[in-house]
Amino acid sequence: MTRRLLAKQSGVRSTFIGYTKQFDNVTVKESTLERDYYNWMLFTLPHDAVFIMQPDKFYYELNGKPTHYTSDGHITFPCEKIWIDEVKYYEESIEPAVLHKHQVLKGLLEEDEKKKTTFRVLTERDIRIGERAENYKMLKPCLHHPAPVKVMEALLSKVKQPQLSLWELYTLADNKRINRSVIKNAVAHKLLKTDLTKAWKELVFTW
């Protein structure tokens, strides 16, 4: 797919522009919901997936008239499976005209079974489960730092418990004179596992 010059697609109040090393591209997010969707993909997609926001326009006919569509996300997996994502607030997604448009797009985009394409409509009910979106937003800056492998080995050495709460990890770090920020970095780089749908202060971690 040819990448095009990124620009705002509609008149919106919030715009977030950024570059992500993992996907090697610059993105324009036109709402906080699109930003939260992007962060969700950033933390959950495999590193060998190709993720592009606002890819090339798809030209089609709607109600007998030529028009075009730009998805919010286009994801290609090494197995050639493709996800085409539309990000919408739930109340807007169930409007009759929007439902009809999505039904037409789904039929056109998925008609060739060989392409393994899935058209997905994702709302805040999918993207903002519990505290996950807030946690991803907090953790995203940690991805600019290398994974703290050696520091975590030092932190968890001689720990016999299979899991620790956030405050137990903080206490452990304080006792070993390790900066508490290593916990966030370790979660961002998946060295610590936890349920990010819960509030940060309530988390319990395994490794």
C-alpha cells in the first residue's frame, strides 16, 4: 500500500500528531478516542504487523453515488490477514445512516475471501474497557526507553512470591535503592504482566 501525506480528514476539535518507532510512521489522531485506539494497538499488536492510520482512500458507491472512505486503521499481519478499522463513538455507530454505510463497506471490503480482510467498527466500549486506555496513555512514554531487563533481574532476585502488588514492588525498589519508575518501564515492555483494565494503584503483577 502506498502511504499518502497525512492530513486531517474532517473538522474536529482535538488533533494528536506523533511518530512511533515501532510502526515507523507519523500519525494524525483526530479525537481522544482515536488516540486511545492507537495506544491500544501499539501495546497489543505483534511487532511484525504493519499498522497505518488513515491509509489511502477506498473508492466505492453508496446509495448509487460515487464516494470514498478512509479508515482509521489498516493493519496487515505477516500471514496476510488484514484488519480495516473504523473508530466511532457508540451512539454515532448505531445511527441508521452510519449502520448502512458500515454494512456496505463490510460487504465490499470482505467480498474477496482470499484477501482475508475483516472490517471492524470499534467504539469506546471496545477501546476504553475499565482503566486500560488511561494506563496505556501513561505507559506510552516509557516506550522511548530501553527495556529495563538487568534492573528488573536485580529487583526480583531472591523474590519467592509468584506475584506482588504495586506497593510491594515499590517497597522492594526502595529497599534496593532502585528508582520506582522502573515498574512502569517494565510493564510497558512486557517484563511485568498485569490486568491493565484495573486502576494503576490496584494492580498485581507477575513476571
